[in-house]
Amino acid sequence: MRQYDLIVIGFGKAGKTLAKFMAQQGNKVAVIEQSRRMYGGTCINIGCIPSKILIHDSMTHMTFNQAVARKDQVTGLLNKKNYHKLSGEDNVEVIDAKAQFKSNKEIELHFADHHKEIITAEYILINTGAVANIPSIDGIKESKHIYDSEGIMQLTEQPEHLVIVGGGYIALEFAASFGGFGTQVTVLERGSQILGREDAEVAELAIKDMEAQNVKFVLNTNTTGFEDNGDSVIVKTDQGDFEADAVLLATGRKPHTDLALENTDIELGARGEIKVNEYLETTVPGIYAAGDVTGGPQFTYISLDDFRIIKDGLVGERKRTTQNRGIIPYTVFITPAISIVGLTAVQAIEQGYEIMEGKVKVSSITCQTIENEGRGLFKSVVDKKTNQILGATLYGIKSEELINLIKFAMEQQTSYEVLRDALYTHPTIIESFNELFNVK
């Protein structure tokens, strides 16, 4: 039985970063990855990078096939780069195998040639991410035209009509990209709202813009079955049937815990996530979990921060925790993108704040005439008593960059007046902050 100082299960952001750091400190590290396609983790291979390439290219007059080719080229290069960054590191061994726990500190490796081997370490990090949540619907296993978010990006032919089951952020991003290529997209949402968590005015505007880009939304719809009809599939719902060339199941993702955890004392939560404390330690001392497998926000930058927390726990002062990681901004990468941090006006009022609001139409910003992208609306929320920024919703060009400055201002408890009165270069989108934070 081979002994390591650290075993990392999964080649994701937290795992690969911790592996390299610990190896550079002189520790012997094993990184176990079941699939060579996943070197570097979900984001670069089947998640945010390839999906954003498709979104970007759909708006730059590329054909679907050209965009797919560029996506495959970029992800292939990133995959190899990530592998060599670790495999070329002293003290790191990358092992292509399926990991299964034999006990709390023993990992049985299942290799492709069917032989097995057991390894052990003082510290273990579980960084296995999440997998698609496939609902139990009649015909779902039999159909040849149904894909999850990973499978839909492997299509080599553009569908003329795509049905998306689910109306969450993943659904909207794929609707935006395929709609941009000219595919007729139908989004089936069982709830009564799209973007229901976000500012209502912004959500309504974004939905109208998507509807102008070949996307149709059908709300309060239950999908009841699938039936293949030659080269197409019939999607059966309580609001009638829809025929499509392809169906995307965008029904959420769940923690990937196929690790024989029943052989350990590691506990799972109510949603199947690995239970961790604020230091990302599991219920077994010396075993940590990071990223999507813990059931937290499914963002690469959360996984990176998880690395920082675990690193501080292993070799630092244990000051970093999930409780003090700060405000988390996020972006929905439709076109243009919606970026959010903190509270909406409605949420702030519900929490008892007396607020001031700012609002800027992107069409009024000079720079958008250069970019030729005037769709969107920026909104800000400020605490009237303290002058602290409570939140912002930015729907428009460059919002995914601008939201981070607002996050920093909020964390530093900077008065909104600083952003209102700052000098910004011209012509830029950020100079809209002079008006956005001229609140009342």
C-alpha cells in the first residue's frame, strides 16, 4: 500500500491548486482523476469556459460548427496545460483511476484494465464536483435525443429546434447561445417565473431581449414524457406536445459522491452533499471536501477560495473560513450578461432597510455606441442611513467585470459617494457609475 502525505480525489480548481502548493512544500501528493477529459476540472472542460465560448461566438456571426471547433480547440489546450502543470511538478503523481474508499484513510484505485490498488494518506481532499440531476420522466432513458449540459456541448450538428427542460441559469445560458446561432429554443419551466430571484424590472427586460433572439418561454409547465419520432423527439407536457431535434435537461446538478463513502465515517447532508464545517473539514479528521461536492454555490471562484481555506487550515493560522469569505457576486451569462451582488431593492426593504436607488439605462451610456450594444439596465441599492451600498444588479455589456468593483466597495464599507464622485476613463461603461450612484 503506497503512502502519500496528501491524496486529492478530483482534478478541479481547489484540488489541483492545493496539490501543487503542498507538493512545493515538499509533500508527496497523489491526484486521482477518473477521466482524462476532466484534467483541470469541470469549468475548463465541460462547464463555464466551453459554454461561454459558445455564447460569445453565437453573437459574433460565427457559425455553429466554427464555434464548436474553437470550443474544442480551447478546451483541449487547457486540458493539456492543466495536466502538465501538475504532472511536471516534483512530488505530484497524477493517477488515472476511479477512487473508492475502503476505510477512512484507505483509497482503492480501480484502473481501466480492471486491476486495483490501495493507497493511503494522512490528509485527503474530496474535490469530485457535481453531476447532472436526471429526473424520473417516462421515456427519458430510451430517447436518443436527450442531453445534459455536458452532452449538449458535444453536438456536431446544430439543432433547428431545441427544447430545454428547466428555467434556471444553466438553461438560460444555453438558450442564449443556441438562440444566438439561430436555433428555435423553447424553455419549459414548471414555475411561474424566470429569474425569479433577481430584480423584477431587470428580469422582465432580459426575458424580452431573449424572446427577440429565438427563445420562447413556457411557464407553469410539467414535462411528463419523451417519445422519439425518427430524427426528432416529442416532449410531452401538461400544456401540449413540443417537437424538437434535441432536448437539454437543465434540471440542476447534484454532488458527485460515488466514492463508496459507506465504508467511512463521512456524513452526507439532506441533499446528498458532503457535510463540512467552516474549515471544510468532513466528519472524519484529516479529510476535507471542496467545491460543488459540498453543496455550496457552484462557482469556480468558490472552489478557489475553498483551497485558500484548506491551505490556511493545514499550514496557516486557521483564520480563513466559509463564514468570512465575504460577499459573493455572480453572473448569468446570457447576452448581455446579468451580474448581481448583494440585495435587490425589494430584498433590502423586506430586511428593514430605508433605501435609495440608482438606475441607468445602458442605452444612455456613450461607450455602448462604440460597442453597438445598448441593451440593458443597471440598478443600485444604498442604505439611506449609513450610505453603504447594499447591492447592485447590472444587466448589460461588461457587467461581469464591473460587478467586482461594487463587491470590493461593499466589503470595504466604502460610501456610495466614492463610486459616484470618482474619475473614470472615457469612453467606458464604468463611467456610468457617476450616474448609477447618484441615488435618491
